[in-house]
Amino acid sequence: MREALEKVPGVHSAEVIFADQEARVAYDAEKTSIADLVAAVEAAGYRAWDAASEKRGGERPAGEEPGSAGSEVPGGASGG
């Protein structure tokens, strides 16, 4: 998954913690978006959602429950 994220244009680095079902990504928000990151993770065969959006009141995709298999791709981790 890390390799898939790092191939996205604008991504500076990615750290994946499978035990926590989390990915931390430093990226240039002018070159990529959370949707691009989620798409890259899903293309690599994992389920993904924007954990930062969820914490701001957004919703998980249908069928995703807290603690279920999947990977978080937190927003707001843009780097410069």
C-alpha cells in the first residue's frame, strides 16, 4: 500500500500501520487530493476512507464499521 500511495503525484511520503488500519501521508494538496489517495489505496486492493473527514462529521462508506478491516487515509497531512 505504501508504494501505491507514494506513486500518487504530489505525495512526499507515506507510512502504513496495518495494526492500526491507518496510513499517514504527507502530500502537496495543490497536486493531489484525498480522493486520489483513497483511489490509490483501493486500486492496491484495500478499502479506504478519509478518517479526518469522518472525525469532522463525515461518514464511512456503507458497510464500514469502526474497527472493521480497512485503511484510513487521514486528510490534513499535507506537506510543503
